[in-house]
Amino acid sequence: MNLKPQTSNLLPHLAILGANIIYGINYSIAKDVMPVFIKPFGFILCRVIGALILFTLVSSFYKEKIDKKDIVRLAICGFFGVAANQLMFFYGLNQTNPINAGIIMTSNPIMVLLAAAFILQTRITYTKIFGLVLGISGALMILLFKKGFSFGSDTWIGDLFILLNSTSYAIYLVLVKPLMRKYSPITVIKWVFTFGFLYVIPFGFNQFSEINWTDFSLDIWLKFGFVIIATTFLAYLFNIYGLKKLSPSVVSSYIYLQPLIAALFAIWVGKDSFTWIKFVAAILIFAGVYLVSKPEKFKV
């Protein structure tokens, strides 16, 4: 029996799942570091610098040359996938509340589906639309039953920037996909972060220079390390690896798992409780991800 096809198909999904597990846990960890010890834009610069160093070290084992014609696309991916994505998210989150942000971020798979149809000319199927509806329904069930949800004049600027962040990341996923046909994931992500680093410096340098590293306790250092190594380096690497094998719409659909993972992690550490709403939401989310993940003809 040949298990290679199943294994090669399973690994990308496990990579994307791993990235979203990290993102889900990150909500409870990063908030202990920011903004008390590090302000948002300074934290972004720390993340980009740390991840870039790690990507550069790992990429030293890969001797790949980039075609000159792909440099521009990599620079654009660095803008949308690193700089605009992270800067707009943190700025928006500072102007709104986490519940609003979580709800708006469920728009990302829709943005990806539209961007892929426009840029890569992929076909939007009824199955994928139904899968997106199920995933959104499950994610919203978890988010809307929390306290703190309110769209209004006080939060509209932050809400707008979260939506722009969602759109930015969708454009990144679609634009970076063709590069995965030509290069290894580590080569692509190293260049994406190289350009992202150049874009982030003007915004994050002042807050980065204000960090008082001597104030960090061991607990804060461990959480800081988690955000750099896991949330940035590993999560981006897992996503880019999954994107090499899967379509952008499949990769983005896993975002519906983040509210569920965050809730399960909160239950595990004793900060939340399990309810029937979370159970039903979990079923809807997994069903939605399955339908969006069904094989499709992908045109590059």
C-alpha cells in the first residue's frame, strides 16, 4: 500500500492547523507583554527582526537564486504580508476591542476567495461558499456570546483598520502563491520578511528604542520568546509551507479555528468553561473547513 499521497496531502493541513493553534494561544500570551513592556509597533519590529534572523539562518542551507522578475512580487508580498498586515492589525486593535477584531477577521477567507478569483482567476464554487458560511457561523457563535461586542462611532476607525488588515493578508496569500511553485518556502519567506523589515523600521524604531529590557522577568522573556519564535517564525513558516500545497482559500479558512482554539485554551487554563454553544460552533467550523478544503482545480 502506498501511503505517500495521503501523507503529502495531510502534512500541509497539519502545518496550517499548527499555525492557527499558535495564533489561538497567542491571544492569551502576547497581551502580558504588550503594551506594558513593549508598545505595539516596537513589538512588531521585534517580531520581524527576530523572525528574519531565524529565517536567514535556516535559509543558509538552501542555495536558491531569485529571478529578478520575482523581486518586485516579493517586495509587494513583504508589504502586504508583513508590514501592512501587522501594523494595521495592531493599530486597529488599539482603536477597537478584541471581540470586534475577531468578528471582522472572519472576513479574511471571503477576501481571499475574491482576490484569488480576480488575480489568479480561480473559480468560486457553491461548495466553498457554503463552507465559508458554516465557518463564519461557528466563529461568530463563539465571538458574539462574549461580552464586549459593539460596533459604533467609538470603534469605527479601529474596525476599518482591522478590515484593511484582513484584506491585506488576503492579497498577500494570493500574490505569494505563484512563488511557491518556483521556490522553497524558506526562501520565499526570508525575502518576504527582508522587505517587510525595511517597511516596518520607520514605524517601529522609536518604540523599539524605548524598550527597557532589564524590566523583563523570566516569565516575560518566555512569553516574548514565544511570540518571536512560535507566533512569528514558526506560524509564518507553517503557513507558507501549507500554501505551497494548498490553495489560498483553504489556508485562510483555518482562521475560523482561532476563536475556538482561544476558547479551548482559556478553558484549559481555567479562564473559561465549556458550553453547548462552543460544541455546536466547533462542529460548524470543522465542517466549513472541510468543505473549503475539498480538492479544486487551481490555476496559476
